[in-house]
Amino acid sequence: MRRRRRVSPRHLALLALLFAASSAAGWLLAAGHTSDSPPAAAVVHAPPAVKHRVEDPKPSGAAPPPGIDLFGARPVHVRFKKPPRAGVLFDVTTGQVLWARRPLRRLSIASTTKIMTAILVVERTRPREKVHVSKEALHYSGSGVGLLPKKRPVPVEGLLAGMLLPSGNDAAIALAGHLAGSSRRFARLMNERARAMGLGCTRYVSPEGLSDRNHSCAADLAALSRVAIAKRRIARLVRRRQVEIPFPIKSGKLWLGNTNPLLRTRYPGTIGLKTGYTSKAGHCFVAIVRRGSREFGVVLLHSPNTTRQAKKLLDAAFDLRG
């Protein structure tokens, strides 16, 4: 009969220590536990995380606005060597989108901001109403009418034309001050109206669009343009290449030219709407063209060539049968 070997207390203690260490290591791995300063033997050196390039600006995550159908068939297939960052081609009557590129991507929108400003102006003023030009409007930056009198009241329609055609920042600020007391308060009205319209991409901080913190997306601007072009006071101005407006200046009249490149090049059927530019937003353009019973709109954000790209998309739309 073989005699059993006695295990010394020293060996028992060593075995217990090894068992405890292996159990702790197994628990750490199973639980994925980390601590501020883990034991050296428990550290796992993972490969460095890959930094994905995030394109600025980011998608808004918003749903399409009411009145714009992004989910139907898109019969226009146009490609650009250097496409806009975002854009849509749409049927103004139905809201059906015929072509789109990143339609819900939130971007700076420059002076296309003034479309919302114009909507609020015509909804909250009368055509013969007079405006006292604020100090804020006289200290504007960027494009402007430049002839706003300091002490004499100015007709609302003259400021509306000065804002929409040559994209006068001073006119936009003057109208905002008239309606809300300041540009900041007016921006709150703009955001309230955007929420009421379901414009999920859209956020305003100023009435003129000089700030690059004014954001929207192509789909929201398409919905906004459908509302704007239905306003008679807006529509009768934005279809003109130039207008002559009674104004309290020495000549008694103000001559204003339109920045719309389709009107300038006499593209057939052009009836609106608004251009915009800042260094960050790039060239932005909302165009509406009507021929016979058909009416199409284009929104281009940060486009390398708004005139050429708008014409190419609109030509394709009017070439569709029916």
C-alpha cells in the first residue's frame, strides 16, 4: 500500500494564491472590467481606434417637411462632375421630388434665409405700411440697399423689394426691427414659424442670413419656397429682373436689380426666387420656373455653378412627358 505524500502548508498557500489570481483574471476578462490603474498583467493593448472623417455639416436626422414627397419615384437622372453639397428638383404644384442629393443634410444657407423673412413680413404687414429704419439696420454688413434714410419713414414694399432682389441685408434688418424690435427677437418668430411648418432642419439666428449659424436643408427650402411663391406680394417682386420703387430719397425712386441668375440670362419661364452666398455656405440658390401648366423648383446648396446646374436640372424636368 502506497503512502500518501503530505502537502506542506507552504505548498497549500502557494496553490491557493495561484487559484485566486487565475480566477480574478478570468472574471476581469469575462466582465470586460477596466479600472483606472489595472494590474500590468491584466492590460490588453487594443489597436488604436480608426478616426472616421466626419463630413461637415452632418445629416440633420429630420423627417421631410410636410408638402415635400421624398419617397416617390425620381424620374430625373442628372449627374454633375462637381455636384452641389445638397439639392432637390421638385414639382411646385405637387411637392413631388424628381431629383435629390442629400436633401435632409443641414447646411448654412446664406441669404436664402430671406425667404422666411419675406413670408413673415407679408403675413404681418400691410403694403402701404411705413417703417422707421433702426440704428441696427444702418450698421449692417455685407450686401445692402445702402440708401436707407435715417429719419424719414420708408415704405414696407420698398424694403421688401430691396431685401429680395439685390439681397439687401440692411432692408432685412430694418423689417425685422419694425416687426419685432430687433433681429434677435425676429429670429425667434422665424423659428416659431419654421416649427409650425414642420421644417425639422431649419434654425435661424438672424433675418438676413449673414451668420453661418442659419441652417436648413434642401427639402425644407423647397417647402418654404412653395409657401413664398404663393404669396402675391412676394411673387410679383421676385419675377422681375429690375424694379422701380417709390422711395424717400432725393430722386424719389429706387432702382433695384435682381441677383437671380436665371432672370439675368433670360431663362424661359423664370418667376423666382432667391440667391445667397457666404464663404462657408458657398453659392446657394432657390429657383422657380413656370411654363404653361407645369411649375418646377430647384434648390442648390453650396453649388460650384448655380446657373449651369439649375438649368440642367430644369431642362431635364421640362423634358419629361406629361
